[in-house]
Amino acid sequence: MNASARIFYVLSAFFALAGVAYVVWTLGYEAQSLANNPSGGAPTGLEPVGTVGLFLTAILALLIAFYLGRIHKSQGGELPEDRPNANIDDGDAEQGFFSPWSWWPVMLAGSAALLFLGLAVGAWIIAIGAAFTAISLVGWTYEYYRGNFGR
């Protein structure tokens, strides 16, 4: 986590510098456009959306870096990313159990597609998609309670 915290500290500094550069650039652009066209209208001032977005992104990256640093201090453990002698296999985590021959995820994807088709085409298709979605969710949840794989 220490490496991740450092990366977010660097990102925070980058976005803060980019915000300052954006403010300077927009004010310089406005001054140049007023000098070229004096009757062009009232000055608009600082462009607020990009300025606020860049500075809030810097603050968000700083918050994430602070959080990761505090978690690293409280846990005290080293992740494989923090050790220079770590192997790639050291970072592999348990991915969970997945049914190798299950057709329920395919049916759930098809029923979700039917739901979204109902949003685009007609509301009556939503009812059919919702019924298939409910059947698919129940079937996928309880597939190991019946049939060949029942326990």
C-alpha cells in the first residue's frame, strides 16, 4: 500500500499543478482576446468548471493517498507491490468459486438484455425480461441444491 500511496501523492501534486496552469492559461487567453478585440464584450473571468474539476481531483487523490498511508501504518503488513524481491505470483488472490458447466449466467445475461430491449422498444417486453431475470437469479442461486450437483 505504500507504493499506492506514493502514486496518489504524485497524482495529487500533478493535478494541483495542472489546476494552477489551467487558471494561468485561461486568464492569459482572456487577456489576449480582450487585447485583440477591445469591443468584444464584458470579460467572462475565470472558467469555473475546469478549474474546480482539476482542484477537486487533486484533493480526491490527496484523500486517497492519505487513507492508503494510514491503512499501511495501522496494518503494518507489506504487500507484494512494496517488496522489490516479490514475484508476480505473490499478488494472486483467491478469485472465488465459479460453476464450470453452469448455463444460468448466460440466461441471466440474456434476460438483462431483454430488460434493456424493453426500455428501448416497449414496456411490455420489460415484464417478460423481469420474469426471466427472476427465474435466472433463482436458478443460479439454487443450482447446487438440486440435480446432479445437489448437496
